[in-house]
Amino acid sequence: MQEAGPAGVDHWLAILSGPRTWIDDDAGRSGVQRLAGGLQILAALCASSAVVALWARNRPAGTQVVARLAPFGLGLAMVGMIARSLIEGLGVERTASALWRNVPTRGLLALLLLGSLYAMTPGWPALVSWPLGVAIGCDVAATTSLIGWTLSPLGWWTAFLRSPLHLGVIGGLVGAAVANDSGGTVANALPVYAVIQTWVFVAAMTMWWLRRIRVSERTGVLDAIRQTAHLERRRSAHWLHDDLLAELRLVTIKVQSGKANLAEVEVLLDDLDFQLRVRQLDQLLDSGTIRVGEALQPYIRRAQNFGVEIVAVPSYDTASLTLEPEAGRLFSHAAAILTSNALNAGAHRLGFHIDGNTSLLTLTITDDAGGFDASELPAGRGLWTLAQDLGATNVTVHPVDGGSRVEAVIPLHTKQDHGATAAG
């Protein structure tokens, strides 16, 4: 990661607005983001518990309104601070929020937090709130990672010291010292200043720690991607050498030796064409979703190479339906077996039909191969295996004039992926 330059007003405004302004609704949360969210909740609760316990032990005498309302103010500020992490921890969908709304809201929460803390623990006891620095660091780390601003702890500390906020605090302390000879104002303000500096220091160290974890996580992901790409390239290279080039060489040898006529060469090339299309189908399934038309295309083309007339194919809209990988593999498996059975039975005409809904997809192949009795299927054969994979009731055979109609019902929802659907 590159270190960012000096922090400007836009950076501090971005930090004040918080991560909800910059989140990507479509992006998931990384492991570091989940860790930061949980740590922020824990740190905020620890700090507020310590402050409340200290306040309860040294509760000021009298019934001042400020003293009575301070715990409620602190609680409200805490809820506002950790609300985002709580909501995301419960699995609620993340949504971005407008900058103009977040800046004043979070600014008021910060003032309420500081004021309530000082009202409850005036003076140096307020330092017990140091875990709030961890919560602040988690919040700032989440924001800076989303806007792409990276600073080292020293750089972040230096940027804070030069910020308008810190310079304004210093100016106020100097002005109070000059105007008040007794030094009472300065004595009261110094603990607040120390608390702020403590928060900033702890926040900076928390940001540094989270950044180290984020860099390690990102490095691990990139290494895994590189390793996967390396293995995939080697697998493709072996396939090209062992399968594709070997088949091409076989065709070349037969042509050169005169052992194959033009028709036989055509058959060999058709077989090679089918292998390439099946390989392409495997690659598409490995890459993610697949369209129904893409899954059917190798087998329709295979039937055409055998001289079979295709009398029906799915409509464009149906062929455009997309399948999740697991459903796509089942559909491709069914198409391969049903087509192969019809070709092996000597079919001259084939019809491909697709019907379904958001939970099931039915592949129907009609042939003119004379028909057969499904109850006589030997165990271990393709159609029997398909019935074991999909369920006996999901593979049915119906006699038609001169042939048969075989239906295979493919579930679009699996145990591993309840959200897989067919969508246009």
C-alpha cells in the first residue's frame, strides 16, 4: 500500500461522515471489517461500563440536571457510535447514507459523547475511557479503507496535530490561560485535552494493527488467486497436450498413412469438435452461472453431427435462462445422458423442450427411436444413474408414436445454495 499525503479538509470530512457514506452496497464485508465491527462494540461497551461504574461510585451530591442526564447522554452517544456495527453483526443488509446527513449527526454524537463523559467523570478520572480510542480507531480504519486513504500511526498523529480541530483546542487553552489568572479554566480543560490525546493515540495504534491484518489478508487472497491461476494454466496446458494435440496428431497420422478416408476424417473431427465444446462447457461452469442454451449447445451439435434432424429447440427467452453452477452441472449431465441414449437407440429426429419455474427446470427430449420400457433399465447404465442423482420420480419415460419422451426434472435450489434460481 502507498502512504497517502497530508490530510486535507476533505479527508477529515470523510472520516467524520463515517463508513456508511462510502460503503458499496454490492460488496461483502471482509474478515477484517467484521473483526473491526466486533472490536468496536466490545471497546465501546467496556469504556461506557467503566465510566458508569466510576460515576456511580463517585456520584455527585445534589440533583443537578447535568449530573442526572449525563449517563443517558453517554448511552445515546454509545448507541449511535456502535449502531452500524450492531446492525451489520445481525446480518442486516448494508445501505449507504448521504454525506450531508452523516456529518452533522456524527458531529453532534461526538460532542454529546465528550460532554457526557466530562460531566460524569470530571477531571483526570475521565482517562478510564481510553477503550473508546479503540472504538474510534475501528471506525476510522473502516472509513479510510473504503476511501483508499492510508496513513501510518505517526502520519495520522501528525495529521491530527495539524488539523483545525486540534489547533482550535490549543488556541482555546491558550486564550483561557491568558484571560484567567487563577488557571482554573486551564486546569479543568487539561484533562479533557489529555483524554482526546489518549483517544487519538489508541485510535492510531488500533488503525495500524487493523491495517497490518488487512494487508496480511489481502496478501493471502492475492497469493491464493495466483496459485489458483497457476494451477489452472497447468491444467489447461496438460489438457491441450494430452487431449487436443493428441487427437489432432491421430487425425494427421491417419490421413498421412492413407488409413482414413474423408468420411472417417470427418467423424474424427466431429469427435474433436464435441470434446472442445464439452471442455468449453466445463470452463463456463467453473466460472459461475451458465445459460440453458450454452449447456444444451454441445449435445444438439453432437446430434447434428450424427445426421439427426433437430425438430424442436427452446425459445430464445428459455435458452437465455441462467443456472447456478450446481444446477448447471445437473442440467448438463441430464442433457448428455438423454441425448446419448437417443443417439445410441438410433434416433433420426430429436426435439428439445424446456419448462420450469423458479425452483424446478424440466428438460424433455423426444425421439423416434422406437421407445423402451423404463422398468427394464439395467442398474449402472446412464439413465439409471441419472435417476439416482435426481431422484427416481424426477426421471420419467413416456411412450409416444414411434419413440419416447424422456423428462428429467432438475432442482434449481441446493442445500449449499438456497438462493440459486433461474433468471432471465
